[in-house]
Amino acid sequence: MKIRTIEWKRGCIKLIDQTRLPGKLQYLYVRDLKVLWQAIKVLKVRGAPALGAAAALGVYLGIKDSRAKNFAQFKRDLERVVKYLASSRPTARNLFWGLERMCGAAVKNKDKSIGRIKELLFKEAKAVIEDDRRICRRIGYYGAKLFKSADNILTVCNAGILATIDYGTALGVIYRAKQEGKRLKVYACETRPLLQGARLTTWELKQSGIDVTLICDNMAGTLMKQGRIDRVIAGADRIAANGDTANKIGTYNLAVLSHYHKIPFYIAAPSSTFDLSIKSGQGIPIEQRNGREVSELFFKRPIAAKGIKIYNPAFDVTDAGLITAIITERGIIRPPYLRNIKRIISP
């Protein structure tokens, strides 16, 4: 499927409005930083790698018209933009990684003219996008080695084309396996509360000619018991130094079920998703979202009693001990994670 989730086009950020899928493939053309912030907040653009690109392009969008006369003034403008974008969502490491990368590029070139710094930041933002395309294909290359033809794969949420630039992490592995001639059948969890598996994963897998079956989240254990799942693969929003992994709520459930049924459970993520400053999953910030995402059907029709109390975390944390391997663009990381993540990711 030849689409790009996010890119710079004709002086603005062009992105797929993922809240419109699967009913309509519609693009947003973002020229204002507040519009981008809102698009991130309400998940018009989502997925850890895609958020890294949104952050990078957002920084350029926010500073390209800066009237700063010197670097000190420009840095204040830059920091204001970065702080604002960072307040949109707390869990995805790639969002902050993109912001940090842009800040680093600015500081590295602080002795150049303001006009030249802007040019270099635009170049850096485009590099973030191109790096993601390359990195996801490397993840697919390594991950496909773990899959055999006729495997039945279970996945959760959306870690495909729509979560990256144009290929995917967890689903990128499946796309690569297909390219290698392996016949895979995919089961996609609907993924409450926003149904990103039902709305996004099934849409892009079907568009790409992958055999996909949608299941309710609470069916996974039954399928495993029946011997209908061979492997489970998911993406990640932040990975701690010890391998504990934050991903869409429900991922931990699948990891526990996989462990009980002795099914390999894989995480696929780029090195930019690792946060080595956090020792374990206990330090990963978990986003709490609007309860209406649970009590109403897409904010239009109530499906729960009015005034009911709602607990709606967007992510859960899967303990490293439940993860068979982590697939990255630098290779496959296996336990012991504390040692091997440091060895493979730190350089």
C-alpha cells in the first residue's frame, strides 16, 4: 500500500486523519502548531515512530517564521515550541526523541545564521522521516526470520504503516515475511478503547492483501487454548533499560496469556523507542485519557450509564520476563535484556 502517514508538502504538514478510518482516507494539511498539537492529542496522528516525525516537522513548523536576530533569541523560540509539543502526550518515547533530535541539531549549528539554522532544521526533520522508512525495513528484515510459512499471528493495536511513515514495526515484520513468500494468517485484536486494531490494523492489512481476521480482545485466550495462535507480535511506545515495555492497553494481557500457553511473544520497535534513563517499567509515564472514549461510541452515542466512573489508561507495561525477544533495526535482542539492551542500543 503506497501511502505516507505524514510528510511535509507545499509548506505544511500533510498527515492522514486516522480518526476518519476506515470509512474515509482523508488528509489534513497542518499550517498551525495548535492544530498539530490537537491532532496528536486526539490521535489524528498516532503511533510512536509517526509521533517522532510529527515532533520533528512540528518543531520546524513552529520556528520557521521566527524573527529572532541571534541564537539566544532563537533558542527561546525553539524551547517554547518544544515544550508545547511535549505537553501533547506523555508516554511515547519517540515524540520526545524527535524533539530532542531537533534541539540537538539547532545547538550543533548555533554559530550559523538564523536562516541557515532553519534550513538545517528542515533538513533534519526530513532526515527523521527517511530514517524511519529505512529503520522499519530493517526491523522487518530481522523480524521475518522469526516467522515460518503458515504461522498464525496475533497482534494488538496498530503498529503498521499508519503508526510509522509507510511500513510499520510489528506489521512491517509481517509485510517483509509476505515479501519473502511466507503465507501468514493474522488475527487482529479490536483493541479497546479506541478500536485501533479494528479500525486501522484490519484496514491496512486488507489493503495490503494480508489474510486478516478481527477478534474481540477477550477472545485471545480461547484462540491460544485452541492452538490457533503460533506467535504474538506487538509494537511499543517506550521500552525501559531492563526491557519492560509500554504499549497499548491490553498488550500485557496477551503477554501473560502467551507465557501460559508457551507461545513466543515479540516486541518490534526502533532503537529510538528505548529510554535507557528509565530503569524499569515502573518509571514509564502512563497516559490517562478521556473517559468518553469508553462510555461513548466515538463521542456520539452513549454505551454506558450516564455518570459512571471510568478508568482509561492508554497503555500498560509488559514485564521483560514475558517477552521472548525485542526486534530492532540493529538486530534481535534476547534476554538478559539489561545487559543486551545496553550492548546493542547504547552505542
